[in-house]
Amino acid sequence: MAGGVAFFQYGFIFTNLGLPDVRDDLAGRLLNFSRQARIQIPMNTRQFYIDGAWVNPLAGTELDVINPSNETVCATISLGGEADTQAAVEAARRAFDSWSESSKSQRLELMNRILEVYVSRSGEIAEAISQEMGAPVDMAASSQVGTGSYHIKAFIRALEAFEFERELRPNTPNDRILYQPIGVCGLITPWNWPMNQIALKVMPALASGCTMVLKPSELSPLSAMVFADILHEAGVPAGVFNLLNGDGAGVGTALSGHRDVAMISFTGSSRAGIAISKNAADGLKRVSLELGGKGANIVFADAAAEAVRDGVARCFNNTGQSCNAPTRMLVERSRYDEAVAQAKEQADNTAVDLAEKHGSHIGPLVSQMQYDKVQALIERGISDDGARLVAGGLGKPEGLETGYFVRPTVFADCNNDMAIMREEIFGPVLSMMPFDTEEEAIAIANDTDYGLTNYVQTGDAARANRLARRLRSGMVDMNGQARSSGAPFGGFKHSGNGREGGVWGLEEFLEVKAVGGWSSEIPEDSH
Ligand code: NAD
């Protein structure tokens, strides 16, 4: 823990996970690390990371972080206020002068070092994520931690290929297009895939020469603090990266309204995205939004045999707490009854258990509030909507009375007026509906406020491509094939306006400057 030991005073308990190898990132491998010894990482979770050091809050209140598997306090953090926000933004503003002038090779060297330290401390991150938001330990160590290293590597590749100074077009020697960092960025992230979202913002901000203040979700601050310590150990210059814990009303609002913050990059609910946009409007900030989703998974009769089971598993992954979860399954009528039976079987066979246990089960929801919201929507699906409940339902799974556990739930015979088809539930709840024609399937899929990811399952390649063009969403995944690394992630409509990942993710943090009268005889500098 470079530089960390002296200032960390109070501990939260980590289990010794060994050092799982996450080099394969999303390979989906379950890691068999040992859990014999419990160790205590000395970390004062009440502090913030500002200007290259862990510091006490200037003002603010305390918040207990609750382990959603057992409802006990696993750490206490500080929620910062105006003065803390001011200190963090000032540090970032001071650091901008030099970091914005750093060369591509300096940034690449630093990012490679971050990757090295991230991999070496992946066990700590996995345990923090598992405790704070309830991802089962094996899933936390593979998928959750793996998304971070996956994005760090992808941004290293994107930066290597990125040209910050370009010709306008061939035969325009006296024109130059310069890509330059926008300034101090406020990065506000949610709790559901903590390392995914933090890496998707911090790495491109660093790569583009921006400085930043990260405000992670107050529900998942621990993994973010480990991440901050990783950046410290990797040698990120003081002030370039700062971490402030806080809630939306406090630090979140102070950041989005701060005059020295040039850009807010936000991932979270559409509600908060709207509030941030309004607050940032007076300062004419750039606001990049990654918001919620209600993805349709369109299953045609000629889809692969495993399409329905895979769709259910994907919907329930991370206990249904993914913005891109395929939560509306539309099935061609000739295959509908069979699909409902398969979905029921898959849901009934989905194990739910404590996050600290090994295995491929799903864990609890993140909080009591999320539990209450999901229960209320299941209740609406049963009574007001009148959908047919075929699996799961209200209450907790047997034997899991403590913790925010829910029953994997499937509704059939839904229509697009139902709340369970329109609202983002953010729990393991699937809504199914039959369709007769391709046109009808497209219309149902597009009849939503959201537009993040849609899914298509069909053996007809021409039809697949037709749907990819017509679905109103930032991403379309077909026949279980994942998009490649470096592809942009983002949505249409209420799913936001940002694009994260690859070249698009870098450009979010850059200003474009057009120069006339450029002397092309002068040697290029290292940019
Ligand atoms: P949330 O909007 O409640 O909180 C997200 C973050 O915003 C937290 O850090 C929170 O403290 C902060 N925040 C809340 N109100 C704010 C305000 N007024 N001003 C500034 N900051 C504020 O969302 P959540 O419950 O943490 O996350 C779940 C939501 O995130 C879901 O809707 C999900 O779909 C969405 N999400 C979207 C993506 C994507 O890339 N599109 C990815 C993951 C999650």
C-alpha cells in the first residue's frame, strides 16, 4: 500500500482472497481462491483522497455502509460537503496545468502501471464489492473486477492509436485539428458495477489529460477507495485524481454546480441525470449521461435452442441490477408457450444465496430501498397489471429472511401498458410477451422511454441486420454475441447521451480546436 499505511486508521475487514488472476477479464471463469485467513486492511474509510493524500473531511456527516447479505454495518464513511468539494476541485484545477501538457507516452506509462497494480490488488477490490453491494464473491472476483481491467486495457489501446493532432483532410497542410482536454471533470458513478463505471470514466479522463473528482455511490464507496489507493500506488500525480464520498444532494449537487468543473460524466438513474443536467445548465457544462434501460430481447421462432435460457440468465445476472439487462422478453407466438416453460424452469433453478459464499448463485439486492422498490413492482405486476406470475413472486426465498434477497421472478402474458414492461425494476424480474410479426416486435421494442440495449435472437441473418438498423437503442446484441472491446457503450432517449469506451469514450473528455495557418514544416511534438 504505497503511501497508505500512515493515514489509514480505522479498519474494515477484508477476507484474504489470495490474488485472483483477472487477466482473462470477462472470460466468465470462476476463481478458486483460498479464504482461510481473515486479514484487516488498515484503511480509514472516513477520509477522502485529495491532492495526492488521504485527508480528513472538512465538514460533513457519517454514513454506515450496509452489507446487503446480512444487514450489518461493514464500514462507516463520511459524506462530504461544500468545503470538501471546493478543496477537491481546487486540487484538480491546480493539477490541470501540468497534466494537460503531459505527453501520450507519459500517460500510457502511467496507465500500464495502474493496470499492474489493479491486477495485483484485485482480491481487495472483489471483497470490497462483495461486502458493499452484495455480488457473490466469485462473481465479484471474475465479472465485477474483470470489467475494470478490461476497460483499463481497452483505453490503453485506444490511447495508443489516438491522434491528438490531425490534418483536416488531405492537401490542407495549413489546417490542424487539435484534440485537447476539456478541464476538471466531475465523475459521478452508481453502485451496481462499481469498477466498470469508475474505469470507464477515470481512464479516459486520465488518457485525455483531464483532471478529476470522482464521487462514487455512497452505497459502494469501499471499492472506489481501494481504486483510489491503487492510483496512488501507481504514481498518479497529486491532484490529477481526487475522490470524495458523498450523496447526490451534497457532493453530487456541489460538483454539478461548481463553476470550475468543465464537465460532468454521470452514470445512474434518469431522475438524477435530469437533476444534474438542470444544475449544470447555468454553468454551460458538458454533461455526459449514461442512464437506465428496459431492454427488449426479441426471440424469433428460429432462434437457437438455448436463447430463452440464456436470456433469463442474462436478465438475472448481478441480481437483475444492470442497466443493460434484457428485462422484456418478446417471443414469436409459435414458440411462446415453450419459452414461458423454459423461463419458469430457469428461474426456479436460479440459486439465491449469501454474497460471501462461493458458487454461481445470485446475491441480494443492494439495499432496503431497492428491495422495497422491487417488491412494490412485483406487487403491481400481480395486482394492478394482472400479468401471469409463473415463477418467484413476493417475499424472500426460503431460509434467507435476513438480507435484501428476492425471488427470481417471471411474468408472462404482459402487454406494453403494464408498469412491469415500462419501468426499470432493477431486480431479477423478467416480463414476457408474445408477438406475431417482425413489425410488431420492432414496434413493441421501440415503445419505451429508454433506448440502451436491445437483443435479437434469430437464425435469419438478413432479419438480424434489419432489426439492428431499426431498433432505437445505442446498442444491439444479437444471438449472444458480445460487442468487441472498444465499442461505444451508451443510449438513445432517456438512456442518456454519452458514449463510453474506446475512441468515443476518449472524445467525450476532449475539446476540438481548429487551427488555420499551421506550419507543417515544424516537427510534430510528442502529442
Ligand atoms: P442514482 O441515480 O440514484 O445514483 C447514481 C449516482 O448519482 C450516485 O453516486 C448518487 O449519489 C448520485 N446522485 C444521485 N442524485 C444526484 C443528484 N441530484 N446530483 C448529483 N448526483 C446525484 O442511481 P443508482 O441507484 O446508484 O444506480 C442505478 C441506476 O443507474 C439505474 O437506473 C441504472 O440503469 C443506471 N445505470 C446506468 C448505466 C449506463 O451505463 N447506462 C450503468 C449502470 C447503471
